[in-house]
Amino acid sequence: MESIIKRNIRDLDYWLIAVMVCISIISTVAIYTATYGKANPSTGNAFLGIPPHIVIRQILYEVVSYVAMFAMMFIDYKSLIKSRWWLYGISIFLLVVVYGFHRVNGAHSWIPFPGLTFQPSELAKLAVIIWTAGYMSRMNEKEFPNYTLRGLMPIIVVFIVPFLLILKEPALGQALVFLAILYAMLLVYVNKRHLKVILSVTGALVLVLGLATSVYSNQTVHLLKHQHLLSPYQTSRLITFMEPTYSPLQSGYQVMQAEIAVGSGGIFGKGLLKGSQTSGSWVPFDWTDFIFSAIAEQLGFIGSSILILFFLVMLYRMVRVAQTCLDDFGAYVITGMIGMFAFQIFENIGMNLVISPTTGITLPFVSYGGSSLIVNFLGIGIVLSISLRRRTLRFD
């Protein structure tokens, strides 16, 4: 194994590592500038909800995340196929256990540990990707693979279980990430006939949602107010997306203040620690959900565009590794992660720009958080493990 790694080390995707370091630097600076002067260094700020020593915590989380990433890189990713049922079972167990703890921000989403609150839904994303990739690759190896709806049922069931558990927490944004993962993986797995059906249904849904949010917005708002599937605050967020002035002191307040912050940044930004909206505590949770508004206000269009460029490079490098991967399992794993990261990036930036509903999804690798950061870097570690082993060696 060591000889293989030494001979393949030149195939390691160093561009991906470099771009992750750049994103981490932006994250640390953004969290520092967004929280500077807002929290008591020993107790935090109860009103704003800022954890004490937040920047130091984030740096420690990043150190642990990079250690986990490089450790995962040296593990053969193919060994994950054997443990996929264990990973999935543990993640489901934790998603059930989480209901035994107190709500945080109105949701049963976190398990408290000393110095860290763990979010099981983050681990569940990675577990579902690995399980599905293993199932798809094993199906491809069969003499008569079943790509019909019946053959897809195990995949759908595996996704539905965590989706419903997370939706019940309630955490609509996290649940929607599972749909994005499923969609991305099915696009590269199903045959052309089923692919056409998926794309047709997607187009129809986009058209219906577009009409509902524009032409028939009044009727849609009325239906949302009288439905009982979503929680009240989730309903309020969806209505606010269609009518930003619907709840100006609650869900609408966050959206309007974030939009003002992004717009006031202009081309070059107001400068670090000079954002009137974010540094002045007008934008709630500008170190987590709305951290992009802090970056846009202080670094402007140029700075926020550079961050988006780093994300695009990250996704592009992941695509390149998937294209040069030697087996289906690795390609499917990367595809699922691309779907996961792309959706979260688009949704988080979109809700800061008021082009998508507020769902509570954080910006990957940038927003403050321990469990999400570590799990996301573990995912990048798997990608690096695949890049390290994508060369066929002679005489091995």
C-alpha cells in the first residue's frame, strides 16, 4: 500500500487541496469580522447566540477537519463498501437518538457533547452517499443489472428514511439536501429512457413552481397558510420568499437585512470590520446561515465573486477526479458529493440574495460549525483518496 501511494502521489489533486485552504482562510476571516465585538470572550452573548471564543473554536474545528481529511486520504476508499451498512445504520440510530435531547432553535437537530454539538444529519448525508454508491456499483457488476423502478426501490427507501426523520426534526433545508444527492446520483446511474423521464418531471416541477411564485403568488400564499405539513416557521419562510414584506419582524427581517448588506457592499466592499449591517448586528446569524452577506458587505462583489470562483474550482476538480476514476463506486461517491455541495452552496448564497427560500442551510466550509465542517472535509478526504488511486499500476 505504501509503495502504491508513493508511486501515485503525483496524481493527488493538489489544486483541490489548495482551494480548500483558500476557502478556510476566507471562512476564518469572515467569522472573525462578523462576530468582532459582539460577544463577551468568556460567556458569549445570550441575545445574539454567539458561542464564546468563536474564532478560536472555528480554527480548532478546521485543524481537526484537515487532520480527518488527510487521514481519510490515506485510507483506501474501496474499503468503505464493506462498512456502508454500518455507516448507514449508525447514522439512522443517531437521527432517532437526537429526539431525546432538547430542541435548539426550535429543532431536534443536535446532540450535545462537551465543547461540541453534533448534528447527525451531516453524517447521514455521507453515509447515504456511500451506501447508494456501493449499491449502484454492485448492480453494474451483475450479469443482468436491474435499472427499472423496481431496481431503484432500495435506493429510494434508503433515502426516504433519513429524509423523513430529518423533516420531522424539523429541518427542511437539511432534508432537501438528500433530494439533491439522490437526483445527482440518479442522473449518472439510470438509463437514457429513465433519464428523459427524470428531466421531464424536473422541468414540469420547475415550471409549476415558477408559475406559483410569480403568476399565482396570492393563491400559493393562501394554500401555504392553510396547510399542516410544514411547521409554522417553515411556512413563514416560504411565504417570505414570495412576499419579502410578509413578516418584517421575524423571517422577513433576516432576508431584508441580508439583502441590504449584500447590496451595500458595492463593487469593492466597505472593508473588513466596517460593515454597518453585519458588524452592527443587524443581520442575525451572520456567522452561520447568513455569512455570505458579511463577506459581500465587507469585501464587495469582487470578494464574494472570488469565493464563488473557489467553489466552482472545487466542484470542477471533483468532476475531473470522477472522470478519471477507475471504478464506478468512486465515481458515484463523488457525484453524490457534488450534488450535496452544489445544492448547499446555491441555496445558501441564493437565500442571501433573495433568489431562493430561507431554509437554514449553512455555506459549506465557510459557515461556523464543527460537525458540518468535519464531515464535509471527510468527504473531500474521500475524493483525495480516489484521486490518489486512479492510476493503473503495472506489475502490482
